[in-house]
Amino acid sequence: MRIGIAGTGNMARVLGARWVRAGHDVLVGGRDPGRAGELAGRIGARAGTLREAARHGRDAVLLAVPYAAAVGVVSGLGDAVRGRTLIDCTNPVGPGFVLETAGGPSAAERIAAAAPGAAVVKGFNLCHESVWGLTPPVFGGRALAVPLCGEDEVALEAVRGLVRDLGCVPVNGGGLERAGLLEATAAFLIGLWMGEGVDAQAIAPPLEYAGVDVA
């Protein structure tokens, strides 16, 4: 797959490295050419501008910038993201673990509005970047599940493949209108992990005890 990465931070580094190792053609783009070149050299990718990353990402473009910059970056890309699968891994979580988009629309929906013609998929936002670097992320014998929210089935299938490349299991999270729930989950879990030192897995029972009909 041809993957463009818009951003040069930790998520760009870790996910980009994993996808390069999986055999994908990755181009890292950033506002700072030197920083983009340095990161690309570290992970075995190519480097360019943000627009070049979007144009390169014929199969997927990872938006790996802080949420505060995300809408501005996407708006600046214009037609370069039209027809692209745009993966939103941002978390609109502010000080005190508060959801900055409370009341809506979600971060993913705002990004989609700034990128008409792109197929936005929300995902990869529930874990610290260090988790994505594990090979593979398996805990207690169970592979990490990665919920995805989106509308376009072709885009979702592309991202499912990228999830599997990490050794993880893609999970259907519903349409993009449910991305806000995924973002709120991230805010809540981060608050438990970092604010309270609580193992968040302990708050949910196994499926067989969840009181739902799984037949």
C-alpha cells in the first residue's frame, strides 16, 4: 500500500515504522523539511511536505498531528486529500482529561468537514504510542482490539488491513457519528490510567458476563 503520513511526532514514528516493516511504501510529510527527513530516515520511509504526503497516500493518509492543529492542517491540504482514506488518530483531550469537543461535533466529524471528498476513519486513538510499537501488542494471550469508526467500506477495509499489520484485531465501531463516543472513551481511559493509576481493563467484565445477547 502507498501510505502518506501527515505529521512527524510519536504516532507518525511508531505507526510509520511498523507499516514500513510490513512492506508498505510510506512517505512522511511535515511542515519542517528537516524534521520530516530525519524521521523518514529513522524508519526507512521517504520524506516530503504535508501536501506530498497526502498525494502519496493513494491507499491511506494518517493524520498524525495534535488535535489543536488537525483541522487547520487538513484545510490547508485542500484537494490533495480528496478521494483519500484519511485516518484520524487525534485525541481532543485537554488538561484535567476533559474532552475538548464535548457537545459535538466530534474531532473526526470536524476533520471530515474540513476535508470534503475524503473518507475519514477514526482509529488508533485509545493507546499510548509505545503500545503500537510492541510486536505484537498481545496481552494475556489476547491481541489488542482496535475499534474503527467510519462510513466508507473501502476505506474501512484498507484501515482494517493496517490494523492487522500491527498484529491487532480491527473492531467495527459504527459510523463516523459514533467517533465522539470513541474520543470520549479515550478521555475517560486516559484519566483513569494517568490520573488515578487504575488498570482500565478492570472496569469491564468479560463478554460472557456483560449481559448482552451474543448468540
